[in-house]
Amino acid sequence: MTRRTLEDVARAAGVSLATADRALNGRAGVREQTRRKIENAAQRLCYRPDRAAAALARGQRWRFCFVLPAGDNVFMNQLAEAVRETAAWMAEERADIELVHVDVFDGPVLARELARLGPRYDGFAIVALDHPAVREAIDALVADGRYVVTLVSDVPTSRRHHYVGLANFAAGRTAGTLLGRFVGARLGTVGVIAGSLALRDHAERLAGFVQALSEVAPHLDVAATREGRDDRERTQEATEDLLGAHPGLVGLYVIGAGKRGAVAALEIARRAGDIIFVAHELTPDTRRFLLSGTMAAVVNQDAGHEARSAARVLLAYCEDRAINAAQERIRIDVFVKDNLP
């Protein structure tokens, strides 16, 4: 159906274009009877303002803030680079993107930063901790008229407008099925290292992993989950702890970052290639680990797609346009050494 214009409304109401514009934008100078006639015509024609055209006419530019974790998380560095690339073409859409790095593992710190940044931007894309203070901060942004997209890790009980990222429970199930199939009939224990189970994506991946592993390899035990805060040294220490506590370790699942630390521990213990290692995100490091046989499989999400999707969704909300759900769905990719792109 052809989109109805303000000219169509003015024609149907029998008024001038200027009068229709004043009435539908709540400005003075229009009699109440005329205003009602114009509003009825707009409703009858299913008229919706073209906010993009209006913004262009006013010379308006949108300001978006992408809040990503601080630290040496390789995937998050890839995401940051994708955000910078996205900012170049978003500038042509009258939207400016700024990138801010915060310690997202600390809920109060992240909440305070969101409160500080709030007045400066029209929309936010946030890699967020599912924490009461963060939920409160997101709700405050929305109450103040800001659009909020959670990115990679969701806070579903907040008033955020949209989530851009994997179906993480399904991603965890994928990892569990892969690890179980690769381990086969071997008996032993599987170790799991998360960045933080306060991150919704890590908690959901863990739940999916345990569920799928219990189905495909019920003979395997799962050790208590360690947390490495997506840090290489902490992940190495957690891996060493698992190796010491469970001499019969046959599998390792790293939910977040820090894979270089895990591999360092496996190599020192001379267990690299012997322990089935499954993790997330295709990076230069995990590509090398797949090729060397240290890692069995990687469950991946496309950082570029996520950055572009978050920007498109924020722009759609600002301009009151529909979101193409199929275009914005983030796929779960699986890579082994044989199908590397």
C-alpha cells in the first residue's frame, strides 16, 4: 500500500497543508472543530508521519552510544571495530555513533555510567549485565525518552526496546551437542568456565549446554562452573584448577573470552588436543586453535551483523519505522577446522 502523506490528509479534510501540519503537530492557530476534522481524516487514512523526512527537513541528527566492555576480550574488540565501520555508513543516515568502554561486570559502575551518558544520546546499544542497578538504569533511560537496545547479552526484565544477539540457550545446546559427540564413549568429567554467570548470555549458554550434554552424553560428569571474567590470566588459572581437581577431565567448554589462557594451561599440562575443547566466537586465536587441533569446534556469532543490526534497530525506533525481524535475526554459526571461512 502506498504510504499516505500529509498532503492526502489535508485534501481529505479540505484544509491547507499548513493547517494540517499545525493540527497534527499540536501547534496553535487551529480551531478545535477543524483540528478534530483533520485528526479524523488522518485516522481514516491510517496516516503516519514520516519522521525521517521530518528529521531531514529540520536538519536533525540522531546520536547513538554503543556501550561495550573494557578489557582484552578479542570478540568484543571485533565488535568495537564493527561498530566503527558501521558508524561510517550511519553518518549518511543522519546518525552519529560514539563508542564507550565500561567494566560491564560491575553492575553499579555500569549503571552510573548509563546515568551519566543518558542526556547526551537519543539511543543506546548496551552489552549489559543482568543486575538490578543496570535494569533500573535502563528503565530510567527509557522513561526519559531514550531508545535502548541490549547487545550480545540481554536484560529481558528491563524496559529495553529490543535485543540484538544470539538465542543463547540454543547456542549453549549447540556447544553441548558438539562436545558430547566429539567425546564419544570416553568416561570422565567436563569442565566449564564462564566469564560471569551474572551475564545473561553466559547463564543461558550454560543452561543449554548442560541440558544438551545430558542428552547426548549422559555418562559424562560436569564439574562446578568456574568464572574467569573474560580475562586470559583468570581463565588460565581456572583451567589449571580444573585439571588439578579432575585428572579425568575429557572436555572443556569456555563460554566467554579468555581462550588463550585456557590453551596455555592445556599446553603446559600436555593435554592440548587430548581434551575436547569447545568455545564461542571465531577470532584469529580460535581459528589458529582449530587448525592446530587444540580446539574441536567454535560456535560463532557475526560481530559485524550485530553492530549493523543494533544501529538499524535504533534508527528504526527513532524514525518510527518497522523493523525487519528476518534481517535482524542473528544466526548461530558452527566452525570446525574443515569449514573455516
